Amino acid sequence: MATRRSFLAAAIAAPAIVPGAAVRGPDPAPQQDDESWWRNLRREFSLPDDEAFFNTCTLGSSPRVVQDAVVNHLRQADATIAHWDYRPETPDWFTGYRPELELRQKLGRLINADAEEIALTQNATLGANYMANGLPLRPGDEVIMTNHEHVGCESPWQLRSKRYGIYVKKVALPTPPENPGQLIDLFVRATTPQTRVWAIPHLTSALAIRFPVDEMCRIARERGIITVIDGAQCCGHMRLDMRSMGCDAYFSSPHKWLFAPKGCGFLYIRRERLPETWATVVSGEWDNYTAGAYRFMQIGSGNLSLLKGYEAAIDFHQRIGPERVEQRMMALANRLREGLRSIPRVRITSPQHPELLSATTVWRIEGMAARELMDTLWTRGRIRVRSMGDAFGVRQGCAIYNTMAEVERTVNLARELART
């Protein structure tokens, strides 16, 4: 059995290496069904062995390498704070006034965007606020969104509507949709000559509906409509490519699936859209249009230690491999869905079409309240999911620290509960 330190060296410091294997090439990846490899990876996290944490959709559990980066820098900063002399060549002890270009470059490589198009934020909600309040919209201009928006995405547009007279139109999603075309048609049919923005969730929070964002961005671009994508659930969950997607703006919360420290987000704004987008939380460089999205990072003093952990989280993810991560999580989720479908009283309420699937599944047991199901899974199986209301059931997100054994534990317990 590999030690935690030796496994970290194999799986993290050298990308895609099976523990104990000789390094022969760039990526001798383990098979997805090599459970021993994934069980060893689980040991890089602080999660107790008897607890199955499936609520990454809300917050991820950071690996120890990320925790250590935050704590070590925090201690160093507090111990050496008197050495800070305000000279430009001296590193800052906090954030909010410097570009943090190296971290933005790493993030850019992860999502295929230029660093100048990326602003580091606290979470997806801040990104939504910047776009809703910063785009040059006039009274009567129309924004189309769904009736399944997270409150952090919906509220900024409502504020803009109430204060400045834009019109927010919601399209009602089928629960669940049958295919991607249904989702596209909802936005196309709702569009009028007054439509200026499509606010699209890449993956909805409540029902895990995966939108065909690439095709929707293409259609919107042909019509001169701005696309603003809520990707709160997506960074670290699925591979992202801003160039291929073609959106005008995208925001996310990497403290979920990327396992960054809590309070780490990003906002991407396509280069061509940057000059027309106002910064609405501002400090010294707010009007510096030569520095790209750096204008949106002028928010006053922040915690630099979190950014050290943010960087460590990107490194952790990249060294395992984004494709391998996504494949593993989908394998777990597909096995969960397969098992749940075999139980007569269980209903999967999240989408079933292959193009709408993600690593998150929402399901319920007929005749059982969602909160009761959530609590029972925890008390009887130490399985943490989240209630999404009786109409939907519970939300279960499969991350790389979950195991096939935990998925089977879920299915077996669901089968027992469905018989009562």
C-alpha cells in the first residue's frame, strides 16, 4: 500500500502516474475502474473513511495540499508582516491591488482563455453582479433566463430591472427536459427584437440540467445577443473551453468541484466585451482599460492566502488530468443512476438524455419527503446529500473523492428505504 506522501508524489507531482509505476511516458493513465488508485487519491482529502460526502454541488472538500498552502501562507504572512515595505518589488501580504497575473494565467490554461480576460472574484454571485450591473443596457432592453436560476444569479438581474427598467423574462423549463433542442427552442421562441442578453445556466443548481451552451452561444451571436453563462457548478466538474464555447461572459465558483478554498471564484469576459462592461465594485484601477479584467479585481484588501490555495487547487486538478477527472465522476454518476433506475419506487428527476447528463443526479423515493430522505441517508448510511424539495428529491454529486463502494452503499440503502 502506498503511503500518503508517496501517492501524492505519484498522482500529483508527476501527472497521471499509477502509484509505484515507473515513469515511461507523459501519461500512463490508470484504467477508470482501478479502484485502488482512486481509493489512494481519497486519502489526500480530510474526509473520514466512514462518511460519504456527495454535496460538492454546494462546497467541495479541499485536499490537504490546498489546505496546507492556505495555512502555511497565512502563518508566514502573520509572522513576517513587519517586513512589508510597500515597494513595488516586494510581494503584497494581501490581495485587491495587484493583478495576480501568474494565477490568472494558470486559470486561463485551465479554461482556454487569456489571463487578461479573467478576473479573480469571491464566487459566481460576484460575477453575476458584475455582468448584470455592468453591461450597457437601457430601459426596455430584455434579458432572458430560466425559472430554475440560483438566487445568486437571478437577483442581480432583478435589481437591474427594478432600478433601471430592463425587462427580465423567464422561460419555464420542463422537469426534466427530454433533449437539448427543447432548451434551445425555449430561448429562441422567447427572443424578441428587444432581447439583448441570454443569461444561461451551464448546469442548473436544483435539477442538474446541462445546457447546450456551445450551440446556444453560436445562435445568440448570430442574432447579436450577449451570452452570460452561469458556470457555478462547472469549473473542475467538466472541461471548459471559453474559445470553443464562444460566450461573452462566464463566471464560476471553483470552491465547489475544483476544491479551491471557500471564497474563490472567477469571471471571464471575452476581450471584445471588456471595454463596454463597467466595473461596479471599484478601487484605484477601476478606470484602467489597458489592463483587461484587472479592473474587476479592484475590491480592496483581501486574503492572499486563499489565492495560494486556489493555485494549489488548479495544480492538483491539472496533474491528475481534467479529462480523467470528468470521466471518473461520470462513471460514478452513471453507476448511481443505473442502480437507482432498478428500484421501482425511485424516480430520477434530473435529465436522462445523454447530452444533458453530468456528475450530479437528483432523485426521490415516492411517498418520502426529500428532507426525510436526506436525513435518513445520513443517519443510517453516513451519506451526505442535499434536499432540493419534495418535487425534486435529493441532489447527489459524485466527485473524485467518492468511491464506487459509496455509490453502492447509496443504492443499497435506497432499495431498503423503497421497500418500507
